[in-house]
Amino acid sequence: MDMNESQLYEFLGKYGIRTPKTTSVGLDSKISFDKFPAVIKIQSPKVVHKSDVGGVVLNLRSNEDLERGRKEIIENLKKHNITLDSKDGFIITEMIDGEELYIGCVEDNTFGHVILFGKGGIYLELYKDVCYVVSDATEEEIVRALNTTKIAKLFEGFRGSSHTLKEAVSFIQSVQKMLKENEDILELDLNPLKLTKDGLVAVDARIKRGTKTYHEDMKRENRPNFLDNKNVAIIGASTEPDKAGYAVAKNALNFTGNLYYVNAKGGKLFGHTLYKSVDEIPCDNIDTAAIAIPAKFVIPTVQQLIKKGLKNLVVITAGFKESGHAAEEEELARLIEKHNINAIGPNCLGFYSSETHLNLTFGTDHVKPGYISFMSQSGAVLAAQMDRAYELGIGFSHLVSVGNAMDLRTAEFIPMFNSAPECKAISVYVEGVNRGRSLCNAIRACKKPVYLFKSAKSAASAKAAFSHTGNLSGNYAMFEGVMKSLGVNVVDNLDALILAPMFHNDKKIAIITNAGGPGTVLTDGIASRGRELFELSEDDKKKLDAILPSVWPRSNPIDIIGDALKDRYEKTLKIVDEFEGLDLIYMIISPQDMTDPLGTVEILVENKFKHKVVPILMGGSTMEEARKYCLKNKILYFDNIVDARDTLC
């Protein structure tokens, strides 16, 4: 049963939440109140948003004013076709002055209880200056979330304010305690929440109770180690080059363990015997099997593999939930759970691990070992980023395409990669998340930086995500807010998933440019990402004075003037590369009449620099040869300032 405002004030008091002095009156009962100025408000289940229907009268100075206010509200409600009866009444409260804030809670399909805090009042939806935390968020997460809002400055001495962020944190923690002890709360709305000189006071409140609908899936314990692979079988290894089974068999050839191919036709493939059935495999301890056969044969094949001690399963085969065959996928899921088997897929690109050179994907076989663990719900996105990474000379420690995610999901892989020494950063592409609390717990325990891109931001794309992977997606603003509270680097484009980890520790940046405007734009982009320009010392400036035109601005960005040729870029780079405390050098090349883009990027092959130097090749056909040279020599470059900025999370 929902509480009216009077009952709710009493309820809030149990959790240390301050409310104004209050009294309730009926439609005709005498009004007697002694705390002015006062506010009178309608108290009725027929009215949800009081201000929208004239259900609030403010700044009343006497009991006579309160009587007039009650009549005014009744007339206002009649205009909105709301007729009151004996079950309805009014609440009178002292009027509280202060900045209008807001705190609320909803039960979300992805995360369960999520708390919202931000700018309040009637313009809440307009301002949208709100942060999000899950109801079990740590103090660190709450602080991180609050700092994403503009109103956080109210707790940091804004215009002489004596308030501290701890006040907001403590208030949110009071709401957390309330939600923990009252799981049937479906919605909570304290708006406005007034920030007074004495602290936070809830001056309007609404609560909705009901049956809890969010339930986290049970976590399966004592799973086998997915990353421990010595014996691997590929079921459906094909001799036909246009088949996925052919690509997987070919990509797996560099595996350092024992590799077994199965194809009902028998024969040979890449020098390996093609066993006609799983039973023929001369190994009774299969660690991992990749399956690329028609969907109707998958379950019988898994049953055969179980007899071979199967621990891990990669189901590349499509034709399950995403195609309307959910029952078959559920049957497969029950089978792997019964026998405690790890599984990714169905409908996935596969899996890669650099430690044993195990490439069980049908993407490119040009995968360079590196330090990024990349997980994706979309096989196409993963394949594209694998290709892009190879083009740029970027490597991976692990690659996972979870596909329909009937078993293992991002929440299970993050702890695996967190404990893998070869992994230094984790990148995730998601479309929808079902086990939000598990994901939060995994990220919370992770000691390595996490980068995330989420699609399905709109209603239309959410529908597309369902048909593509069989997953539902939730509200994007809430998802993004919760991820940021956890310290996740939420990126704006797909390339940032493989590029941003390269720039994670680059805080002090130098810009070398042949044009002032682009340097200024990049400076703004760097500042917007919380990074800083390297500050030139007088000694640094003197060294640059010796090789630059006298009109250079003697500051960073280091404008080497529009007539700069290869030699001036090279001399400048060599000097800047010696600066202590520098992390990254951007080299902007804009198309002036005398600019030599190709010769300028050749500097990066002809010289060895201590610092990372990244060219930004602004322009069109003038830069084409330089771009081709960078690609050929695996030199990371950007076509524009926006892409360079967006890698700085």
C-alpha cells in the first residue's frame, strides 16, 4: 500500500532524513498551524504531480491564508476534472528556504534499485543534472557519481558555501539503508530536497511500494578455468574455405597445445587428421571445444564431448534465441549447467588467448599479442576492431565474442582477465545487460582500467539489439551514470575501445602544430577530458627559441608556424622529446602550401623517440600519402582532432 505524504515523513524520519514541521487536515476541518511562512498541498492518490495541477500554494503567513490556500487548490483541481472526497485531504508544512535538489529511486530492470541525485524542482526533467548509483554503491562510487554533476559545487565552497560533499554522501547512504530494509520500494521521489544552511531537508515526498521484480541470476560456483587450455577440439573443421569451420581451423594452427579437428567426412586439413566423430578423438580430457556445425547437431555433439571431459565450450553456430529458437538454447544452457561447463555463444565469433596463441575465431588470423582484453556482444563489431587493431599494430591478450550469452557474460570474464598477468586493460562492447549487479560487482573488484561502449541508446536501436543478439537494453543515461560511478571509462566511439587504453596514463601533453587554430581546438579537447598541457619552463622555451622563428608564441601548443617543413618538425620533436614529466606528444599537420605531410611522418620511422608521438593529419587528398605511410609502418595517426580527443577518457 502506498503511503501518503504525512506517513512518508514519519517513515523518512526513521532513517535520519529531516522533514519540515507538518500537520494534516481534511477537506473541511479547522486549520491551526504555528510555523510560518507555510505551504499547503493536496494529499490525494488522485494527484501525482501536485504542481502540475495547482495542488500547492506557497508562502502563506497565517491560518487565514492557509484556509484561502485550501479553497484555491480545490478550485484548481476542479479545472483539471479532479473531484475530492472524504478520503482526500491536505498537508501543511513549514516553508523551507534553500537550493532545490532532488533524490529518488527506481527499481531498474538492469541494476535493481538505482538512486538518482541532482538538481531538483519543477525543472528536474529540463536540467537533467542528475547522477546515478546502485543501492549498494560504495562511498567512493557515490563521490565519483556526485562529481559528474554541476550541483556538486554546492558542496565544495561555491560562493562561500560551508557545505561539504560528505553531507550529500551521508544522505544517499541513508536512502541506501532504507532500500536495503524495504525491498518492496519500487519508486521513491523526494523533490524538492532543500539544501538549507542547516543541511538537507526533504520538503516533498512520494513513495510507491509493490512486489520486487528484479532478481539477479544465481552465480555458478567452482567453474573450470576457461583460460587453461591444453587440449582443444574444433567440431565442424571444414575443408571448404567459405565455411566458418575452415577459418576457425586455420586460425587455430598456432595453438601451443594439442589440437583435434572433427568433420564427419574425414580426411586431412592443414596436416591434421579430420576425425569423423567426437568419439574418435584420441583424448579423454578436452579442455575446450569450438563448435561450427548446424544448430540441430549442437546438443548431441555436446553430449558426446561431455564424455571426453569437456570443460569449456565455444558455440559459434547461429540459429538459436536470436532466430526465434529460444527453447533449444535453454535446453543447451541446462545441459552445460548440469555438467558445470563454461560456455560462450551461441551465435558468436569465438575466443582468442595470446598466452597459448589460441585463436578460436573466424575473424582475421592476423592477431598480434598485446595487453588489451576485448569482449563484445557483437561478432561483427569484434571482427572489425580486430582488423582495425592489426592495421594500427595494436595487440590483444584476449578476445571474447559472447554472442547470445547463454552462460558466460562480461561479468564472468572481467574477473578472469583481472587475474591474467598478460592483460593490462579491459574493453567491452555491450548492447544489453541482464545481470547488472553481477557486472557492477565484477567491475568494483577489478584493478585494471575498464573501457566500455554501449549501443542501443535509443528506442529504435534497442529493438535492433534484441533481434541481433537476443538481449534487452535498458535506459542509457542510467546505464552510463552507473558505469561512471564505478570508474568505467565510457567511450564515445568504437575505435576508442582499442585506442583509449594506449593513452590511459598520459596526463601531461605537448602539442606541436603548424597552425594556431587547430592547436587551440585540441587544447580545449584535452581540457574537456581532464588532461593537461605540459607547461614549458623558461629553459624549455630557450631551447625552442634556438630553432624556431622568433614569432613563435613561446607556449604550449608549440606553434612552429605555417611554413614549417620536415626539418623544423624534426628539430622541434627532438627537443620536446627530452622534456621531463611529459607523457604524450601530438603532432598536428595541417595542409599549408609548403607543408610536406609524407616527409613529416617519415620522421617517426627515421628517429626513435622516448615519448609517444601521434600525428593528426588534417585535410583530404593532401594527406593521402602520409596516411598510407602511417598504415604501412603501423604508426597510429588521427584524421581529425575530435578522434584524437575521444581517446582521452
